[in-house]
Amino acid sequence: MAAMFFSPLMTAFVALGTTLGFMISIPVPTIWLRALMHLPVMTVGAYVLKKHPEFVHQKVKIQIFNFILGIFHAGLETLVVYAFYSLGFANIEQGALLNFLLLIALGGLVHSMIDFNLAFGLGNVLSKAFPIDIFDKAKNLVNKKKVKAEI
């Protein structure tokens, strides 16, 4: 998630790299596909942040963005698992599947929101010492507003 604060292209490569890493290290296709869901979710998130860097200085808007991103993220991962079981790649009772999907959806939402806030906090701290595109653009927007207010 931290790559979202740099660029959409970097985000896409990070998502593909982590997916490849899971494919090499874990022989479980559902995990590979769930990891691959980071590609559309995080890349879209990076584009939104690129278009609206001011979100990083707006506490409510950044958390609304985080929540929406988390729903998208958890929803796609849940859909992958549902498809995997529905197409017969593995067997599970319907009641257990519903519980499993709810666990993935709600747990995924919470996990995604925590990951985003950790990446956001790390990016915020690192942006004080290193140039990070989204934080730099947001800072420039704030400075422009201050100059306009002074005039």
C-alpha cells in the first residue's frame, strides 16, 4: 500500500511483484489470486491519490478514501474466494462457505484499513526526509492556498 503514495506505475509493479512472490513461495492458487487483486485496487487508489493529493491533509477525507478502498479490496478478495469454491476447485458446506466469506470480507476490510493507515503514517514520516510525490504535491497545494489567503 505504501507504493500508492509514490505513483500508480510503482504500485502496479509492487502488486505484481508480491503476487509473483506468493506464487513462488506458497502453492495455494486462492492466495495468488487474492494477492493479484491488489493490482486493480491499489493502482486505482494510487490514481485517486495522484488526482487528489490534498486528501493526505484532510483527516476525514483520507479515512473515507481508506474505507472505500478497503471495501473494494475486501470485496474483490471475497469474490475470488467465492468463485474458487463455487466453480468446484474445492468443497465446503454452504453454511461454512457463507461464514468463511463473511470472515474474509469483514476481516479483509479491517486488515486493509489498518494496512493503509500504517502505510500512510510511514509515508507521512518519511516525506519529512525524502521526496514522496503525493505528500510533496499536497504540501504545494497547501502553500498555494496560504499564499492566496495572504493576498
